[in-house]
Amino acid sequence: FADLSLLQEDSQEDTDGSLDLVSQDELLSPLARLDKYAASENVFNRQMVARSLLDTLKAVSEDEGDCFAVLERVSRLADDSEPTVRAELMEQIPHIAIFCQEHRPSVPSAFSKYLLPIVVRYLADQNNQVRKTSQAALLVLLEQDLIERADVESQICPVLVDLTAPDSNDDVKTEAMAIICKMAPMVGKDITERLFLPRFCEMCCDCRMFHVRKVCAANFGDMCSVVGGEATEELLLPRFFQLCSDNVWGVRKACAECFMTVSSATSQEVRRTKLSSLFISLISDPSRWVRQAAFQSLGQFISTFASPSNVGQCFREEQVEDYRCSNLTSSCSTPDASSSCEELLLQDSCSRAPEQRQEEEEGSVDLGVEGGGEQVAEALTSDVSCDSEAASESSRNPGDHCCSTSAAAVAEVPDAGPFEEQVLPPLLRCAPQEGTVLEQELYNSFHYWRTPIPAIDLDVELGSPGSSAAPVLGRKELEELIENLEPHIDDPDVKGKLFLLTFRLYSTLLKSHVERSTSFLFFLCLCHQNCESVRHRQDEDSDLGDNNLSPEEKSKQQDVVPQALLDQYLSMTDPSRAQTVDMEIAKHCAYSLPGVALTLGRQNWHCLRDTYETLASDMQWKVRRTLAFSIHELALILGDQLTAADLVPIFNSFLKDLDEVRIGVLKHLYDFLKLLHQETRRKYLYQLQEFLVTDNSRNWRFRSELAEQLVLLLELYSAQDVYDYLRPLAFSLCTDRVSSVRWISYKLVSEMVRKLSSNTALVTEFLVELVDKFCHSPKWSGRQAFAFVCQLVVEDDCLSLEQFSKHLLGPLLQLASDPVPNVRVLLAKTLRQSLLEREYFVHSGNSHQEALEQTLVALQTDLDKDVKYFASVHPGSTRISEDALSTASSTY
């Protein structure tokens, strides 16, 4: 016992000592208490100081000098050697900044002088926690608009740009780049373009740190949105192509995820000719994670093609009208028309063919190539140079560009005349440089329907001025060769030789100036004919490809978006995709289908019909649920005819599906049914009662949603239909076990009264049944429900007061003798707050005034104090929506 007493004494002394310290602190001023603990060697005391800075500022807010004294101590505390103290301080900076903003007259420019330098300095702190905290604080300050624009440009931006320098710490560089990307939307286009964009483009090519490139890729879309379309296409798109072909799959995956935002910042032309092919390379990426992200973004990317300027228009431009050789001959029949003849020839055979072919080849990408992002990027960003100085004799196939052979042959002409001055330069410009053959122009089975023609060694077969192996042919020999080859001009091999022989003949005639005009005309006609032959073979190739398409494939053709993109989107329902890409790929397809349908337009619904039906019958209920939640939006896009033909059967199948799927249909039941014709809409009256049956009886939210939808459906049906089909549902829901369902159902009944009020016979029968089922109900909850409905009918003017008095007032007043106080309480509220607020019931000539006054007097003398209270006074506005739960029954 002695030891115990000693312990009690020691404990009492310690308690007294602690109390003494507390009492001493209470005697200190806020600044003195701040100084005391800020100088403590205990880390926890200094953390407490940082945490209590805002309270200290509030305590001294009336004294401007004390406020600045606290801010100076904040600056000293920022130099603390303990990272936890610095991190705690940084967490308080946004709160202190808000205080300074609210008390700006007392502490002018306090934030920029004392707090902002701390935030900027901590961005480069050695401790990771401090850096992270300062970055979060900076973003909060920017979001709250607490930093002046001049301070952002002069203090923050230069520091962040310096932190992303090549010699900066790797972690700091990555974090700073992330902050720059997040700041860009907040600081606007001007600062972003001047200060951030050059460094951002540089960081996209950081060869050493893939983390930096990944950050750039993840935020690429936001940067494009800030700087606008012009800067995006000129500066950012080349970097985006590089990132999409990065050797790290995480970078490519980030590109796929932001592809839609990038596409939204570009023009339609760039979107079609460049981004679509680039996206195909991501879909064919060797990495499964990249393919997964690409397919998830595919529908969103397709939706960017939807705009008022391009929906419903052709994807491919119309073909330029062909000029036939006969027209060309007639237009060149006179010497004066020679220039126009050359003009037509050059426009048709040179300018048109390469551009048209390049456009067609860009639109038809080989989908079998995987991991071709880098090659695609190079092909899309490179331009074919057409310099006449680099044109030389080539052994290209006649099936390639028709002008290349003529350019090679023309290069051998020794004398220059009008023909050489006017015709040759454009022809030479049409010929690609040696070694600049595009990869798309090389032979492959996709582009050509036959094997390529073997190269012809023209120097050996015909002889060239610089060749001593074969004699140079004269005019007579050339004419004989041409005459012998003309019957076989349909052979592409022969046509190429004939073309060159004719030019050699013309070259010989130049020296003798004999029959120049005739030979020139013949040469032009033959040149044009050769070009026509090549184009004809391309048309045959296209026709053959179309003929090889099955009817099913032809039904998927459209001209709004690149066909390759749509084909990939339609393949998302392929079961093999779930194994090779993503198990939930069908769900992603279903999620984006309304957007794709809106982009294609209802005229191209045939492209998506089979895919939609496949998704609607998918084994995964999540896929069907996704479609069920959006079927009303799709119906709005397709219109009534397509909806009735293609969506109604699927809608009917969803009605019989799992509750998880049915709830999607139920939530937008009104939105879907209002789009149908009256005859089709009436068929669903018989099926509405099926919603009362659920897989789980405790799923009360399902019945609550049904009641809400029935309120909306009242306007779609006639009074007779409402009485025959919706009335039983409403009365059933009014007796639900859950009070939330019953509350909405009371609103439903009152709105039914409004709907039927125009039909005297129907409303009379309805009100009689209402009184019988609820006012005379053996359950007190039913009698209470009757009082609720009466209150709503009066407050919302659902029925004329004369009809209300005739059919409902008498039964309502009978509830004054109800044995359950809750019923009498609601009756008192209804009389005081609803009926007696109407002049109709207060007027002295009203036959019901006396009955109302007697009932009110009886309630004012009720034994229950709540009943007496609501009947005696007017407790303010306590409408049904505000205090009903206080008198309602339990939830179950």
C-alpha cells in the first residue's frame, strides 16, 4: 500500500506539472506560443506549429503587423531540416493562401511575397514527399485562382522549364513534366505556347527517359486542346507519330488512350489521311495492352468524325472526269490548240494519277501488319520530292506511274524545242526521284491483282545513245518496229516498248523537222493512251476487288469514316478478340456504339445492324446491360422506322432479361416508348405489370424506378388506357413494403387523378375505388396513404375543388376519429396547410365550411399532443415533401 501511495503522489505531481505547462501556454500570446514551439528540438512540436499556422493567423487577423509577423515565421519554418515538417507546412499553404485572399486589405500581396517562393522552392526539394506535396499545393492554388498571372509567368513557369532540362534529376524531370501538362489548361494558350510547348516537344523525344515520354504521351491530348489545331498539326503531330511508334509499350498505350482528344484538335483532312492509318498501327500493335487500349478508344476516335460538315458526306473525293483520246485529238487538231492539248494531257495523265493513287492507298491500309507504327509514321510524314533535275532513265514497270517511263525516255532527247520547253519539265516533275519509291507503291497482293511485269532492259533491247552494245535505230527501223507492235498494243509489255519507240521516232524527226506536228500529236495520243491503260487496269483491279466482296462485306461499306476503322470496330464482337485483346472488348464496343451510330448516320445503320444484334445476344450480361441503358439514345438517332424494325425486337428481349439488364430498359422506358408509334406503344401496356416481378423481392429500387416511369408514361396514353392498365399498377405500388416506393406511388396516383379529371365517368370510378381501397383500409398505413393522396391532389391542383369536395372531402374528414395518431396527425396537416389555404373552403357560403370547422375543433382537443399542435397552429411551410418522413411508417 505504501508503494501504491507513492505512485499516486508521483502521478499527481506529473499531472500538476502538465497543468502548469498548459496554464503557462494559455498565458502566452499567439505569436509567443508560435515562437516557443517553432524553436523546439522536438520534431512533433514543430509539426504542430506548421499545423496550427492558420489558427494563429485567424487569432491575429485584426492586427496587420501580427499577420506579417506570422508570415515571416512561416518563411523561417520553411527552412526546417526535417522533411516531415516541410511537408506539413506545404499542406497548410493553400489554406493560408485562401485566408490571405479573404483578408487581402489586411495583408496585401502577402501570398506572392511570403508563400509562393516556398511553393516554388519545394518543387525541387530533395525529399520526394515534400515535392509531391508542393506539386499538389501548386495545382490547388491554380485551380482556386489564387496566383496572379504575372507570378505564374515570372516565378513558376521558368522554374518548371529549368527542372525539365536535360541535366536535371530523372525523377524531378518526370514530375515537373507532369505538372507542366496539368498546368497547361489552367494557364491558357498564350503561356503554354510561349513557355511550355518547346520544352514539351523536346521531352517527347527524350531518348534516355521513357518515363518522361510516357508522361508526355498521357497528357498529349490536353496539350493539343490548349494550343489549338494549327500548332497541333505543325508542331505536335510529328512528335505524336514518334510516340506512337515508341519502343516502350507503355508509351504507345498512353497514346492510344488519348487518341480521341488529339483527333478532336485536328482538321478532318488530317484525321482521315493521317490519324486513321496511325490508329490502325496501334490496333495491330504487338503488345496486347496497347491493342486493348486502342480498341477501347476506337469508338471514341470514330466519333470525332461526326460533325455538321462531314456527317453523310463521302469519305473519298469524287473522281476527276476522264479525258478520252478522241476528245484530246479533236482539241489538238489545230496548231493553236497545242497548248491546251498539253494542258489537258498534263492535268489528266500526270497531276491526277499520283494524287489519286496516293489518296486511295492511304485509305486502304494493310490490316495484317503488326507493330508498324514507326513505318507508318515515316510514310505519313514524308513527302515525295518531284524535282526534274533528279529524273533519270528508269526501268520501272509500265504498270507504275505512266509518266516515269516517259520521263526516262525524254531525258535522252538532245535538242530542245517548244515541246521540250513546255511539255518535258512538267513530265519530269511528275516522275519520282530515283530511290524515292513509296512503300505503298511496291508490289503486294493487296494492291495488284496480277504478278508484276518483269523489268525491261531498254538499253539492251532498243539501244541507247550511250550504249555500244546495240546499234542506234534509224527512222525507218523505228517505223517498222512500231508498225509490227501496234496490233499487240493491248499487251502492257508491248505498250511500254511502243511508247518508247514512238518517242525515239519523234526524237529522230526533231533533227530533220519532218512531219513534226503529226508525230507530236501521235506521241501525245499514245502517251495519253498509255496512261488510260494503266488507269483502266487500276479500275479493273478495283472492280475485281469489289466483285470479290461477299454480300455481307458489301453491306458494311460506307463513306463517312475510313473503312479500315469501321472494319476494326465491327471485329470487336469476334470471339477471338476476347482471347487476344480483352475479355471485356464486347462491352467497350457496346458502350461506344451510339456514338459510332451517330457518326455514321441512320443512312449507314446497315453497317452496324449485325454487330448490334450480336451484342444484344452476348453471353455476358454486362454487355446487354450496357445496350439496355443506351437503347433509347440509339432509337433517337435511328428514327421511328428503323427503331420499329430493328430495335423493338431487342427491346422486347431485354424486358425478359435479368434484373441487371431490365433496369437499364426501365430507367429510360418513357424515353424509348415516346419514340414509337401509338399502335406499337400500346402493346407494352400489357407488359408493364411484368416489372412488378423481380429476381430478388428485396430489390425495392426496381419498383421505385417503375413508379417514377409510370408518372411520365401517363402523357403517352389515353385516359381509358391509364384507367385500364396503369391504375392496377399504381394501387399495387401504393401498398409496397418499402416507404420510398409508396411515396412515389402517391405522386403517381395524384397524377392519375389529373389525367382522368377530363373524363367524369372514369375519374368518378377511380376516386370511388381510391376511397374503398385506402380510406376504408383495415391497415393504418392505407388510411394514411389516403390522406397523403388528398393532400397532393389539393396542393398540385390535380382535381377541381368542387369534385374534390364531392368525392374525397367526406371520407377524408372521417379520419378524425381514426384510432392511430399518425393518421390524425396527417389529417390535421392536410386540413391546416392545404385545404384551409384555399379560399374555396374558407368562404362562408361553402356547404363544407361547417364540417371542416367541426373536424378542426375536434383535432384541436385531441389527446395526442402532435395532433393538437398541427391542428391548433400553423407551424410554417411543412409540405408533404419536407416532413412526411416524420410521420411515415418504417422503411420495411
